[in-house]
Amino acid sequence: MSKKIQVTVWNEFWHEQHQDNIKAVYPEGIHQVIANHLQKQPDMEVRTATLYDPEHGLPDEVIERTDVLIWWSHLKHGEVPDDLVDKMYRRVIAGMGTIFLHSSAGSKLFKRLMGTAGGHKWREAHEKERLWVLKTGHPIVDGVPEYFELPEEEMYGEYWDIPEPDELILASWFEGGEIFRSGITYTRGRGRLFYFRPGHEEYPSYYNGNVLKIIENATRWTAPLASPPDVTSGNVRSIEPIDGFVRDGRGNRVE
Amino acid sequence: MSKKIQVTVWNEFWHEQHQDNIKAVYPEGIHQVIANHLQKQPDMEVRTATLYDPEHGLPDEVIERTDVLIWWSHLKHGEVPDDLVDKMYRRVIAGMGTIFLHSSAGSKLFKRLMGTAGGHKWREAHEKERLWVLKTGHPIVDGVPEYFELPEEEMYGEYWDIPEPDELILASWFEGGEIFRSGITYTRGRGRLFYFRPGHEEYPSYYNGNVLKIIENATRWTAPLASPPDVTSGNVRSIEPIDGFVRDGRGNRVE
Amino acid sequence: MSKKIQVTVWNEFWHEQHQDNIKAVYPEGIHQVIANHLQKQPDMEVRTATLYDPEHGLPDEVIERTDVLIWWSHLKHGEVPDDLVDKMYRRVIAGMGTIFLHSSAGSKLFKRLMGTAGGHKWREAHEKERLWVLKTGHPIVDGVPEYFELPEEEMYGEYWDIPEPDELILASWFEGGEIFRSGITYTRGRGRLFYFRPGHEEYPSYYNGNVLKIIENATRWTAPLASPPDVTSGNVRSIEPIDGFVRDGRGNRVE
Amino acid sequence: MSKKIQVTVWNEFWHEQHQDNIKAVYPEGIHQVIANHLQKQPDMEVRTATLYDPEHGLPDEVIERTDVLIWWSHLKHGEVPDDLVDKMYRRVIAGMGTIFLHSSAGSKLFKRLMGTAGGHKWREAHEKERLWVLKTGHPIVDGVPEYFELPEEEMYGEYWDIPEPDELILASWFEGGEIFRSGITYTRGRGRLFYFRPGHEEYPSYYNGNVLKIIENATRWTAPLASPPDVTSGNVRSIEPIDGFVRDGRGNRVE
């Protein structure tokens, strides 16, 4: 446990640079607010990256050493190159943890990992969101109350076309009448994944202590194993004898 | 329930036409053996289709009227055109049931629906497979004993890189020492999906009564709802008042 | 499929006989309103039973021939005798379907099947409930819209101390700010179970078409298999040779 | 995280005191072998307790301060008093982690937490068991290979009558032809639970490095949260106005 978790917080970083009302909320970008919190954790080493950095902030060596990738994107999903998505995808399958925030449900990587179309309802009406904990023994909600409120948020509403989550940890009540599965986990390959709904760019949700605590907990929860099982795939020799003899992958006797 | 389930059994149909030992087992093709069984069911109307049929046997009107698509492919996954995969994918999300057999775990459609790399072990050594029922109350195993054996099969072995199944209904013991999750379900959109492991082309597994019974049951289980919930996606008006007024999807008061 | 599903609708039937405001809503009892709907289904044969019937309406022969037991209880959970609970429990494990309605979450049978304490929030404040469908391909919501409303209901709120459901099919939004997992399934032994939240005795929820449709669908969904796998338990002989010989359950060679 | 996990390893401790062949394998008892390994972990503080200790080794203050209870019982399930089971049950719901080993699936506490009858097959024939990892990204299998073998074990075989596990982490292949879900998790209340199959008293399975590593990992995985959500149950005031006013749990306007 002495090795620190290598965290990369990636942000599209378009809204904060081009829209004054967003810049007012997140002058250094959403990524920086999240990174500021995680950098205080003694077990984490945090870097940030954005769409507008060279190689989108994700050259191979950064992808390779990232234990947990936190992702925020919205308008510019399409500008993330397919080959970069391929690289990240392979790292997820190999064990990299991922935390997808808010509109990142529409990102290429999330959609590829889900295999569903992903539609849901949404509304931008400054409405109240209340997040309820549905798994009170889960590490991702350690230190969080049984519910907490965000006074203004964008609404996301069911039905959300996703695969059945491995775990449903938080769900939201919205003022306008909808509900949403707001904190869910999946496993893909060895990679552990957490989706967390809040975080429309107009609102200061990423300054909320409970939101930050959940992202912090999820970073630890999605972090890769120190020494995961080595997996063999493809054509293999038998372990036990078959019809009297150990056999190779084509059925031939191995003397 | 008066409307019959419209079933399409699709087969790559290469092995049976090009390899004498396979032709000897399935002279009319794997698809025909499965179709022969399903055609006896009074609640099913069955057609077959293969890679070598015009439009691969899947013109738009066939895809549209198919309730349940049964799929077998192996060597020729890559020859199924991407736009055909797109069409089938959209039908799955809209509610078409799918049954993926054996090596079809490597098909483009299955991989897209899973979102994982899908590797597993395999061996062709004429070994015994024993399938155990793990959910004794599930309709897919109605009429099936607690276990049954296939005297010779190809082995598929764990670890299999798939998303956590919604349900694990059958698992296999192999003579050579491995195990496998052999009967599993998923939901993608409204579509219900069953993967079933047995069925290497060299062996007469599709003549086995338990194998056929499971495919028959799974056809009913994956069949679409008569009248599924209509789902609204995208930008929506509020149902309840927000800050005193019903609002449209951008937050404006709706008089 | 020609055999009709044998349904028993059981009701505590205290409120409707002792409280005028409840009698006004359900003059013949909640059980009768549900039975009236199910009796119209050509594939169901329906009887009713109440706490105040001889043997509580559940003599052995009724329990034995019941395929699906629908249960409503509230104030009188404790008056259901333990040996009757034992009998019902054994029938569930053997395959009888169960539908637990509303306050029946507090019944002896439900608690025994869950293994948790079961606490949740509640409030009687004539508030609006909106039920959202979370699994749009599930047979239990066939013919139901993506959401529906009950204008006045008792509120049940999270956190609800239950085991992780096998399936979460519906969840509720409440006017007062809470949410609840309102339509959930479990399997216990061979028995399939559906819990459905609505139905406080003061309100006409069981006359609602969607509520009735869901109970009707769940009756079919929880019905036992025609021919479930026969399961062997206890000390068994080996199927394969162990150290060269088939062995009995104590390791002795079987000739 | 500086507080050590308080572990109590409980053992029936009858076989090791009354049967010479078992005493030869575990002269100080199964509990001591497990405790010896856990005591080497810098983050754990370990005590042991047995059926034959005063108050069965579990006076109230021990139960109260136990974070994770590891349990082995077999012949003497019935001698654990019901009121002790009640106390442990309440601690589980409140968050105590539990690890149930081998025949402890028949213990009063496990059965109460499951709500099922629990039957399965078994055989004592000195046969080989091979445990396969099915979730390669799960912390419980950190440091464990993709499979490992126990040269001689008692067989447990499916169908095992348990609720659907939250997670299926390991499954066993047995020489005699059966399979078993050998490493599974559940949540009950706030309490996280791991069942782990190996460990018949005749065999030295608890000296196996992989078995010990899994128990060690599971101890960390089942340990309670530092600060779990505080949950309110029962009759509650509304959070939002209902029909214009915040209401108490009976619907009355609050000032």
C-alpha cells in the first residue's frame, strides 16, 4: 500500500475557456477543482490533462502509468481520437480504474465499455437534486450522509439505457419529478469503473464536500490490484488427463 | 400470446459446406437442425439465414420482423458487414431477443453488446463437458435435469473476459480441468440476450435433447414484450413545478 | 401452458372490517379487488383467503396447490402462526411464486426469506408517488408506461435494509423528497418472488390499471416451472473416477 | 486508516480436540492457523475464540469491538445459543464483516442471513479441488493466481440453495465431476460477507498460501467503513412541501 495511486484527471476544458458564466464558476477548470481535493490525499499522486494539451494530455507514458483516470467531457466527445480511445480501452481491460463524471456518459470510451445506446432524459432548469445512498456499507459512500442535496443541477432522468450495473450505490430525486441511477459501478476486464452523475458545468457541484468525498473514495475503490491474477487465454494444454493422457490444445497426447 | 414468435436462425454455414467431417455431422447445416426443433413449437414461426444467402439472409424486412435472432458464427465473423451489424444492434436495443451460440461470442454483434475484449481458453480434444444448472427456478432450464453431459466437446475455459452477467444459469465442468460460465443472460436496451456455450461444429451437440430444450426455452425467454414501455429521451419538460412553475427543458416557465 | 396458474390472494383483512374510511375504499377487502382482476385472465384460477378464515384460509391442501401466493398484511403480521409460515416457506423453496404487497415487507415470511432487518422510512401524508420503470424489457412491465402516478399514497423511503435485489424493475419518486426501490425480484430456492410497494389501505391504489397490470404480469412471472430440475442434495457418489475409481460419498470404491 | 482491523477468529474446535487424525493436522485448532497468518498483517489485531471458551469466547464486549468475524463450525452448529446468534446478527446488520468458512454454511448465523434452506451435495473422498478466479479485478483475489489446486478436499457440489450472490469471485472444479460457487459475497444491512468453501478438517487447506491470502484479503474487504452513512428509519417528516407545506410523518403541517 506504500505506492501512491497515480491519478489523472482529464477534462474537455472547453466551457471554462469559452463561456464567461462557466469560467466564473471554474476559473481553472473542473479538473483543477477535483485535482485540488485529491492532491491533499496522502495516498494519491495527481496530474491533470485536457483536450487542448499536446496529445490531449495523454501520451502513452501517461496512460501507462495512470492507475485511475477521472474523465469529464460534454461538447467535444467527438474530438477525442479513436486511437486514443483504443489505448485507454486496453488499459481499462488490463486494470486501470475509471471514474466517468456527468456528461461523460456520452464519451466514446464509456459507450464502448457499456455496449448500449445510452439515451436518457435531461433538463437545464436550475432544479434541486437529492442523492440517496442505496448501499450503506459500500466504501464509495464512507463519510457521506444517507442523503445530500445539490441546490441547482441539470436533471438527468430515467429510463437510462445502460447495462444492468454491478452495483447501484446512489440514486437521485429531482425537483421536476424524475429519478436517476446516479452512482453505479461496473467491471470490464480487470478494470473497475464508477459513474457519478452530478457536475453540470454551470453549477459549483465539484466544490461540494460530499461530491468530492465520493470521487475520492471512488478513486481508491477503482484503483488496480497490486498483483492481479495473471490470465492465460487462447489454445491451452489440459490440466487433467483426457481419455488417459494430458493433451495439448489440439488434442494430441503430451508425453 | 396468440402471435407466434418470429425466429430467425442464422448460421455462418462455412464448415458444413467445406469440411467433410463437419458435413457428415450437419449435412444441412447447424441452423437447420436447430430450426427443425423450433418449427415443432406451436408458438414459433422459424426461418433460417446464412452468410452465403443474398444480403446474408438478413434484408431489412427480415431484421424488422425478427423477434428472436439465433446466431452461430466462427471463422467468418469478419465477413458480416458493419452496416448489417449496426442494423441488428439497433433492433436489439429496441427489443429483439438474441441467442448467441458457442463461438458466436467472437462475433461483431456480441462484442459490441458486451464492451469487453472477450478472451478465454479453448482446446479441441474430444473431451467431456458436464453442464450444471445454477438457477433451478429459471424458465430457461424448465424440463432440463440438474446436470447433463456432452460426451465430446471443445473446451472453453475461464477466465472469460465478459461483463458480469445479469444471470448465471448454467456452468460447465470439463474433463481437462477447466470450468466455464456456459449459460448466461444480459439485457441491452429492451433486448434480452442469452449466451449458450455448447456447439463446436465437429460434434452432434445440437441434436442433444437438453441443448435443444434450452435453446427452445431461451427463445421464449428472450422474445420481446408485446407492449413495452414507450421511452422518451432527450430534453424534456418538468412534470412537477420547479421554483413554482412547470419548466421546459431549458428552464423556461411553461404558462 | 394449458394448466391454469393457481393463484391465492391472501389478505389480513382487518382494516377493511374495522375502519369505516378503509371499508369505504375496499368494501369487500383488498384481496377481492385484486382477485377480481386476475379472475378475468384466461390463464389463471384465483381463490382468496384471509387471516380470519378457518386455518387462516391456508389449509395444507390450499398451500400445496397454490402456484402463486399474493400477500397483503400490515397490523397483524404477528398473528400468522409460525408453523403456517414454515409451511409457506417450504413451498417457496420448492418453487411457489410469491408477490408481497406494500406493508407485507414486514411479514414473517418476507423477513425470513430476506434475512435482513428491513427498516425503512414511512409517512402518511397523502402525497404523490410516481413509479419509474428501470428495466424496460422486463415482462413484469409489459403494457405499462415508462412512468405512472398514484395521486395519494403512503411514502416508503430509502435506505431500505434489504439484500441486493436480483432485479430492480421500478423505483418511486415521492412528493416529499424521498425515493424507494418499489418493484424488485428475488429467487429463493426455486421460488421466484416479486415485491411491489404501492397499496396503503387508505387509498384506491389497487383499482389503478397499471398497478393491476403489474400484479397480473408478476403472477405469470413468478409462476413455477412446469418441470423444474430435480435436485439431489447430501452425500453423493462421484460421477467421475477419483484416483482411478468411482467412489461413494465416503470415498469407498464402488465395484 | 491508522486504526487496526479488529479480527475475531471463531472455531467450533471439537474435531481437533476429539479426533486424533484431525489433531495431527491442526494441533492448536484451525482458528490458530488462520490467526497466525493474520497476526502478521500490520493492519490487523487478531483474537481467537471457540465454542468451549467461557461465553463461547464471545462476551458482549468482544462482539462489540469485532470488526470482522471469521467463523468455522460443523458438528456443533446447534450448540451456539440463539441469543448469541441474535447479538452477532445485529452486529452484522450494523456493519461487522463476516467470513464464513466451509461447513459454516450450515451455521445458524449464515442461514439466518441467507433466508434459504442451503442444501448442496458433498463427498469425502480425498479428491482434488481446483479453484478458478472469475473476477480478476476483485481485491479478494489480489496476489492469487488465475487458479490454484488443493490436492485433497471434501467435495461440495451444486445445486447449492443460496440467494443469488452479489459477486461470484471463485468457483471450484472437482475431480469427481461437480462444480461449486466457492467464493461469494453478500451485503446484509451495512455488513459485508464473504463465504469461502475450502477447509474440511481432515486436510491442511488452511496452511495453503492462496487460501490464507484470500482470507487475509477478505478480512480487509469485509471490514466496516470508518464512517458509514447514518440511517434514519421509521416515521419521518417530509423534506419537501406536500400540497404546499412541509408535513410531519402523519401528514400534519409543520409550523
